[in-house]
Amino acid sequence: MRGAARAAVAGLGAVAAVAARDLVQREHTLLRNFPVLGHARYLLESIGPELRQYLVAGNNEERPFTRDQRRWVYASAKGENNYFGFGTDNDLEYTAGYPVINHRTFGRAVPPSHPASAADVALPSAKVLGGPRGRARAFRPASVVNVSAMSFGSLSGAAVEALNRGAALAGCLHNTGEGGLSVHHRHGGELVFQIGTAYFGCRDDRGRFDLRRLQDLVASAPVRALEVKLSQGAKPGLGGVLPAAKVSAEIAAARGVREGVDCVSPSRHAEFTDADSLLDWVELLADATGLPVGIKSAVGDMAFWDELTGLMAAGDRGVDFVTIDGGEGGTGAAPLIFTDSVSLPFQLGFARVYSAFARRGIAERVTFVGGGKLGLPDNAVVAFALGCDTVNIAREAMLAIGCIQAQKCHTDTCPTGVATQNAWLAHGLDPQRKSVRLANYVATLRRDLLKVAEACGVEHPGLIDTGSVEVLTGRTASTPLGEVFGYEPGWGLPSAADRAEIVALMTAAAPQGGSAPPSETAQA
């Protein structure tokens, strides 16, 4: 019987193989005799993302941003109704890793009743950037939400201008990206100047870093801080090439390279070779400019972070801020293996880095910046609970100024003119109009963060602790956020002095809610 069964199965397999081969042969014959059908197939494949996006995919199926998430960003940017009706359509109880925020019945902060009441309230950082190290130009960032690093060259000039104008309207910082400081960055928004491995904008004719050129650049624009880019989430450990055809006169001027020649970014810095020499260089930049200086990195091997924190704890050198980029981030082009599998996702990577600083007792002296899908309120709240002081937005900012998630950033054919150097496509993006949309979106995100903080009983999102967030681990179980990442009590919060100062700032600016007048039988 067993032999007969095996023979029958083998026979069925042979029949299936013959049928499949016959089907393929018939398809090839059809396409050879009717070539128009072959072209139609490739046409349908080319517009597959659009068909799925608008006709097929459900509200929570698309990636990297679902339809619900994009709808929230678009509505917020346009000042439209961004509420959702009929309850959540997420499978909360069946989604492992789903974060749940624990509101408090009684807390210090009393939310005003109207959901939009915090829309015009300033939401500054709970820490002074560069203050602990006494930098000459230390300052408190006016916004906990800022525009992340996206270079001119990766984005169109119109897109960069829209972001800069929008940052000025929203009162937030705009990171230049490693592609230099262009004319499109000079429309009122305050800047964080990023220094990458090619030293674009501050290099000499041979491509070497030039301190004098950096000083001149900083003096000519509203640069508030310097960020040394070690790596990014989309392609950590890789350099980059901007093909010669894309190196226009404008891009060449911003980067300090030759027009019409391949523009290459090395994978490593030439000015330092380890954590010790990195700190020397950071102090050189800070002394020469007076600005706070930080680093940006994706997270992989922890040996670097252990060495860095050990050196900072033992001496008088240090970075003023640390920007952690999650492996899920990325606004441009990268090899698939790097976008999918190299560097840790934000929450895991950030928690490891923060823990390294906290164990050395120096976390309170550093401003922590997070990046990687943190332009969504739920993700941002988790980031603040883990210890972020500010968050950077990149793709969400692109969505706010018109991106439709076409995922053609690497083709120079972005249909909305955001991620392209095609002048005809970029002409359709109006920087004046789109800047207002970015400002609306930033203000809405800050409003939602403040409302959630108040629901948790505190005055500022930086005061949300890990006990206020649980992570679902199954149908009937959850774990506090601090336990998930091995945090000790008090980790993730600013110092006591910083907490007192931000509470004073917020209670002076944010209106407090109340209740109906108490009755004669009310209990104290």
C-alpha cells in the first residue's frame, strides 16, 4: 500500500510538472504571437504599486507607511479633519510588539477638554543643547519635532526650499543632510549642518576637510549645530555616488565639487579613525565655531558605543547630542540588502545606545535625537519614553509636501517633484504652498504629543517614562516598556533640574483644563 501511494504521488507530481511546463510554453507562444500583450504585462507590472495603493491594498497593508498613516499626515498637512471614525481597525490583541500607552486617571497635568487646544503651544526640548559642556552657542531647541537630514541632490531644490520655509514657519530645525548648504536652505529656517564623509560644503579642491571653509559657511547662514554623520539607517557602512549627469551647477556649488563629474562619498571619515580621535575632532569643531556638535549613526556593533561612553565618562571631551537612525529609515536609494537587513531597527538600537550612556552616568549630559518613522505620534511617544529628547522627521516631511509613496526615489522620476533633479517634474512643487503644509503637519504632531503627555499626567512628552507604555506580547499578555529593553528605574528621563525647568516653561505656556464646578457633596 505504501509503495502504491508513493507511486501515485509521484505520478501526480509528474502530471503537475507537465501541466506547468505546458502552461509556460503556451504563455510564451501567446506573447510571441501577440507582442502587444507582452508589453501590456510589463506595463501592468510597472504600475503595480499604484494599483495596489489606490485599488487593492487595505488600510493597514501598505509599506513603509500604511494608507491610514499617510491619510493622517496628508489631512494634518492640509489642515483638514484628521480624525478616524468607528474605532481602530488594528488587531491590537493579536499583534505582538504593539505599544499601548497607559493614561492616568489623576496626574499633575490636566488636559484641556478641546482636542485642538495645544495646537498653538510651543513645545521646546527639555534639555539645553550644548549646555552641559558649556558651548558658547548652546541653546534650547524650540521644537521637539525637527526636519531630518535630506540632502539637496537627493531632493529637488524646490523640495528643500519648501522644507526650509516650513521649518521657519513651524519654528523647528532643518538638517541640511550631507550634501552641503545650498541656496535652497536659505529661506529662514534654522539649520543643523551635517558633515559627512566627503565634507561637502567644507572641503578644499582636493576633497580634504577645510576648517576655515566650515567657519565661513557657519558665519554665512543660521546654523545652530553641527552633526557629524557616521552612518545612516538606510545604508550604514556605505558611501554613495551621485552620477555625473545629476551634478548640476547648483549641486556642484553647494558641495564644492566639479560640475558634470561623478560625486563620490567615501564610506569612512578621513579626519578620525576611532572613538578617541573622533572626540578630539568634535572638540576642535566646537572650539572653532562655538556650536554644539553631535554625531549621527545607525546601530550595529556596540563596541564603538562602549568605547565612546567610557572615554566621555573618564574625561572632559564629549558629544553634545547623539542622533540614532533606525534601520527602518531611509529617504533615497540603497541596495536592498542594506535597506532590509543591515543595522538595528530604531527602538532596539536606541535602547542599547541609551543604556550605554546611562550605565556610565552621562545620559543626562547628552541630548538624544531619534529618527526612523518617528513622525507618527505612537512611534514618537515610545521614543520619548525610551529617552529621546527630540525626534527628526524625514519621509513624513516628504509626505507633507506632496510625496505619494511612489517609491521611485532612486529613478529620478518622482512624479511629485520631491525626490528628483528633473526640472520639469520639480516645477510642479510650489515651495510657498507646500511649506505651509509642512508647518501644519509639524504643529499637529506636536499637538498630539502634548495631548498624549497630558493624558499620561505630565506636562511634556520628554517626561513620559517607560512605565507609561506597555508592549503587547500575545493575546493575553503585555510587558512594560522598561522591562522589554532592560531599563533601570529613572532611565529615559532628563535630570531633575531639567525636569523642573521644562515643567515651569510648559505650565506658563500651556493652558490647563478643569472640570465642572464641584457640588456641595464633592469629596476633597
